[in-house]
Amino acid sequence: MAFLNDNYLKLRAGYLFPEIGRRVNAFCEQDPAGKARLIRCGIGDVTEPLPAAAVEALRDAAAELGHRETFRGYGPEQGYPFLRAAIAGEYRQRGLDVADDEVFVSDGSKCDCGNILDILGPQNRIGIPDPVYPVYVDTNVMAGHTGEADAHGAYAGLHYLAGDAANGFVPPPPAAGEPPLDVAYLCFPNNPTGAVATREQLAAWVAYAVEHDTLLLFDAAYEAYIQDPALPRSIYEIPRAREVAIEFRSFSKNGGFTGVRCGFTIVPRTLTARAADGSRHPLHALWNRRMSTKFNGVSYPVQRAAEALYTTAGKAQVAALIAHYMGNAAILRNAAAGAGLRVFGGENAPYIWAQTPAGTDSWTFFDRLLREQNVVITPGSGFGRAGEGWFRISAFNSRANVEEVARRLAKVL
Amino acid sequence: MAFLNDNYLKLRAGYLFPEIGRRVNAFCEQDPAGKARLIRCGIGDVTEPLPAAAVEALRDAAAELGHRETFRGYGPEQGYPFLRAAIAGEYRQRGLDVADDEVFVSDGSKCDCGNILDILGPQNRIGIPDPVYPVYVDTNVMAGHTGEADAHGAYAGLHYLAGDAANGFVPPPPAAGEPPLDVAYLCFPNNPTGAVATREQLAAWVAYAVEHDTLLLFDAAYEAYIQDPALPRSIYEIPRAREVAIEFRSFSKNGGFTGVRCGFTIVPRTLTARAADGSRHPLHALWNRRMSTKFNGVSYPVQRAAEALYTTAGKAQVAALIAHYMGNAAILRNAAAGAGLRVFGGENAPYIWAQTPAGTDSWTFFDRLLREQNVVITPGSGFGRAGEGWFRISAFNSRANVEEVARRLAKVL
């Protein structure tokens, strides 16, 4: 008789965004007028057109596939050399040591953040920020790295690194004397809080990782939103990070590729982990094997579109997109702060993280904003226990919508 | 200290196709004249241009993404309704009971065949055909379902279902009295042997699965190549298969999407598996959760291209591609058979499976054909112990190349 993976039965019923969808749909059925004026600032999905350079590259690549002379079948599972070179070349232009063959092109960093657990053992002590992008948690549950969830959705066996107003939502490494972490997830600019670690804060994590032989899983999907030149955009800006860190990046939020699907993961050849017998092995070889066996490369036209983002025209178009969304972020941040809320994020990230008024819990405030102002935000508690009493506003929207949301926020607060 | 997944260290060094690549590269360096006349009939990759309907759909979708009004960001992780409906609609046109929401669109059936193990438990007794598509084996090794490999590459803990000339490379279910399988992989038309199970043979497997509560993982990536209308093209043509089978399908080989990347998996809502406590749960919910959490949907333009294969024009273009490759298959099969070799496949599949002459082992014959005739085939032993003494010829090529290979085969044999 076939047995299923029992770990899936530990998963809490609602992934955050389906639950938001359920409540929004119910509201829209009850209140057609409210539905008509609904503005969604919930999910972190881009709204502006794909950069023209990417559109052209997609079209040109489609045409190539239509001719026998230029047709391409299976590409390299790791990504085409032209794209790996463009990606690594940009790291090197910033003075960072990343080789072309350390870049693994994928169909998105959500996939990679989940799939990376394939190459890690079950005995790791895993550190996860709180609040957190739910995928890190759920994929660990699925992989059997946890026990059951408690009433707040916190899973036994995971080691939560609490962010709060005091640490600016940048949790420090565990203190000396605490059992060391084997693996730790970091995400800066952060989803959901918009916090960005300073160079000193990241350096403290790298020093911790070097000391304790910890693997850092660094999610930099939002690096393009960093405005302050003093803030690190890659973990590899920190010396010795190549010994301890994998970096995940995405074209979803810089090039607007959420529907086009492309991202990449950097696995330095200098990065090793331990087998149960104590021998050390490079993770690069394991990830390469994982990708060769369970993946077949990203769609060729999509890889050409991603490559086009590195051209002069593509870079200018990406910069314009970022400027648009960061203009939105400033409006939303000012609106929330102007209404007297405590606000983080929105300065180097497309997310504003704000405290609910007068100690309202996150879902109550979500429902209130939905009903009274017909604005969808994301309740902070959906990102973990430490998010209770906070909410996230996404800057991914048109300018007109954002200005209207700013007006409505002023009314409710 | 970070621990890696020790199961990866059990994997045999060379995935088959990289080893072929290594030998071909070495040959080309030694023999530039041989390199110039090299014809590759090794890897199963398509060679003909993408159908015009798919090219147009790709281009139109790219243009859509370039305008705010028609831009799309994240799509449903399970695939867009337009494509799920087109896929399920074709099943229903053939009289098969498949609902739209039982279709999960993915970036290829290689990925799905590997990822499906995510939702299955570690305690399953797993049946794997021999010879076999290496991905089924390697993903089970990675998931920790096996012990070490023996000298022939057979892993302890897997239950091999041997194909041979006597059973026409369609292994029957285990005999009564043998410990029952919990999960069994089936692939028809078969890669690498080109064998296709008859309705009676598949019905025997479904009856076995119903009796023993076995989950059948049915890989139908090559169904479009079936010429004989009496042969089943889907496991769901067999009564009660919806209780026991998942079906994997691909656009790689019918629409030439090996570089475009799209496939799908059917998980019937009627299919359940057992938790360790004996309770039964639908696998549909688990797979849906897996895909929602670890995947973000297939590229929108790619889904539009796949949809275009279901139009009248698209169907005609796919039929022309299949006719081309099956014309190739007939030429190659006749050449091998005419030279006195024992031959399977090539009649309802794009692969010809032939016995090496005079008991030569597979790799020796591979090297000989490469050196003497500058033709690349795939050694049967690369697909498992039962493939030793056989080789696979792929019909994916131009007609001119295939005719030339037929002439060269006549010389060597």
C-alpha cells in the first residue's frame, strides 16, 4: 500500500495568500460597491509592463525557435552560458568574486529556496527569522525537519530568530552559549518587513557562520530596491561569505518577471558541508547533481529575456521600474507614518511594515481595512508570531492606486 | 555545522548523458575528420523547428506582457485555467474522465517525475523497470529510498522489474506471493526500449495496483508517437486507473518543447494514499500544496504556446512533426533489422532498441560505432543492468542524417 509523506499533514491549513484570497472573495460577494473600489496592496506582485528589452528578447527568441537553423532543444540544466556570464559578470563588476559556473539559473527563487533542502541532511539545527516568508518554514515542515505547530503556527524543532522594533527587524545571531545553528535563513531587503541589514550586521552573521560552520541561506530577491549605497546588496560583499553562504536572486521584482519566471542561485565552489561521517564535500557538486537530475533548465526565450535586463537599455528600464515602485513606497511610508503609525521598511525595499493602531491584532486590522477602506494589505501575523500586531503594505501598484491608498489610510488611522 | 544529504554520496558518478558527452568530446579532439561527419542519435532531443502556432503564441504573449493593460504577474501555481481546460478537454474528448483541476501544469515531466517523491513516504517498497529512464532511480537514491549501488549500478532497496526480449520489454506485475509493491513506475511508450504496453498488459498492472493498493506512476511523455489505435495512450483508458495512477505528460516530444519547457501531471481526486497511522488522504491535496509552496507556475508565454498546440493549426503541425520523426524511426528500424539485429521499438515510439551484434557489451559497441562510423547512440547498459548488450537509437534527427545513419549501420553490422 502506498504511503504518503506524513510531514505534509503537519502543515497548517492556510498558506497566507490563499487565506487572504478567501476573505477578499467573501467580501466582494457581500459588498459589490466595495468590490468596485477595492485596491490590492497585499501580495507582492508587480503591476507594471515587462521592460521593452525583455519583450523584444522574448519575441526574437521565439522567432529563432521557429527555424531549423536556429532551433534549440534541451539547454544546459544550469542555465545557458550567455546568461550565467551576464549574471556573474555583474557581480564581478561590483568587485565580488563569483565565477560563471557558480551561477545556477532557475525558474524562480521560491523554487530554489525550497529545493535547496534536497541537498541538506535531516539532522541540521535550523534558524528561521520571525516574521518570515512562509516558504522557508513550510518547506522545512515538508522535509520533516519539524514537529507539530503550536497555536501561533510556530513549529517545534525550528529555531526562530525574532525580529522586533528594538532590533529593527534584523535579528542578530544567537548569543554565545546558545546551541549553534547549522543552517540559518537570512533575507535582506526583508520580506515582509522591508528591513535591510547593515554591513556590520551581515558581518556579524558571517563571523558567526565561520565560527560555527553554519550554512547561511541568503535570500536577496529584493536587492535592486536598495537605495543607500552603504548597504550591502550581496552577502558576498562580506569577507569570507564564500565559505559559508548560498545566495538566492530573482528577476521577479527587478525585471517584473513574476509571470515570466527566472531567478538564480549562487553556490560558491568554496562552500562545503559535512557528511554524517564527518567528511566534508562541496555543496556545488551536490546542487549541480540535484539540478541535472530534477530540472531541465529554464525556457530558452525566458533566459534571453533575462539576459536582456543586463544590456544598457535593459538596465535603464529596470531602473525606471524600481524608481516607480520606490516612489510608491515613499508615498505609502509617509502616509502610514503621517497617520502616527510606527513604520519600518519602504526606504530600501518595496514593503512598508507598520504597527497596527492601538494594539489591534493583525487579522482584525486586515478585515477592518478591507471593509471600511476597501484596501487589501497583508496581516503581519501571517508571517509568524513576531508579526502579530503589524501589517505589510506592498508598493507594487500604479501611482494612482498608491495615492488613493494613502488618502484612505489617513482616514482609517 | 551544516550537514549535507548523505544519500547524494551514494549516486554513481556519471549520469548517462554526461558520460556520453565526455566520450564524444574526447573522440572529437582525437579525430577532427570523424568529428566533421559525426551524427548524434544519442540523446532524445528534438531537432525540428517549433510549430508555427506555438511560435506565434509565444510572440503574442510577449507583446501582451509589454502593455500595462494586458500585463500578467504571478499566475496560478497549478497552471492557467485556459491551459488546464485545453488539456483536460482533450482527455474528455477521448472519453476519459479528467477534470480541469486534476491537471497540474509544470515546467517538464522530468521535474514532476522527480518531485512526486516529495509527497510520498520513506517506507514505500518501490518497483522500477529495468532498463529505465535514469531519473526514476536517481531521485529515489537522493530521497534516501535505497542503499548503495552494486557493480552493475543496481541499488539495494529498489525492486527492479526486468524487461527482456521474452516479455517484449513490458515487465509484468510481480507474481502472487512476492511481497507487494507500494509504488511502481511505468513508462509507455518506453524510454529507452520503445516498447508499448497493450491494453491487457496495462489492465494487469491496474488490477495488481487495485489489489495491493499500489500507486502507479505512469510516464506517458511519448504518447503522441503511438500509431496503433488499439494501444492505450493514457493509463486512464483502463477502468479503475483513477483510483491508483498518476500520469505524467510532456509537450517536449510532441510539440518540440524540450527548450521551451512545459509538461503536466494528472492527479485524480479519487487517488488516495495512507499515512503511517493508517488514515487515507487524497494525494491531490498534497500535490497541490507541494506545487503551491515550492513552485510558482510556468512562464505565461510558455503556457500560451502550449495552449496553441491544441488548436486546429497546432494539432496539424504536431501531427507533421510526429510523422517526420516516425518516418525516421521506420528507416532506422529497418536498417537495424535489415542488418540482422534483433530490434524492438520504433513502431509506436521514437526509439529503436536493438541488440548489439555477437554479444558485444553496450559501451564497447558505443565506442566502436563512434570510432568507425562516427555515429553516437546510447548504450543500453546506461539504462540499467537489463539493458546490457542492447543499444538505443533515437529517431530525433533530420531525414538526411537518418538516411546517412541507416547507410552507416549497414556497414558496421
